[in-house]
Amino acid sequence: MVATSSRFTGHLAPCGEVQDGEVFESEDAQGLTIDQRRYSCGCQSLRQEYHDGSVYHRIVHHDGKVLEDQIIGEHGA
């Protein structure tokens, strides 16, 4: 598995404010990819693409409210 973590500046957070933060990205040999972003305000986003092509997407506002939580293209659906 290959994983990287880096800082970013000036990105639009889920709350609508421009924030700095950190991104964690990883990928395994079978095609699973993960992109997780944490913003300085506390907002978070997570995107996981699975081996079968389905995608899980979750966005959380810094107040804890889940703005999005869905699986797209679930295998066998």
C-alpha cells in the first residue's frame, strides 16, 4: 500500500469557508484508493473508491452535521 500525507492551503471547505488543512491519500495494489481531507475549521471529507468501482463519499461539517454519506455504483446494485 502506498500512502501519503501532506498539507494544503486555501481550499474551499464543506462549510463554504476557505481553509488550510491536511490530506491523506492511499492506494493498494488491487485498486482501493482513499482520499481523506481534514480542514483547519474541523470539516472533513472522505472518498473511498473500491476494487469493484463503487465509491463511498462522506462529508462532515465542522459542527458535526453529516452533509453527505453515500455509496455510488455499489457492486451488484
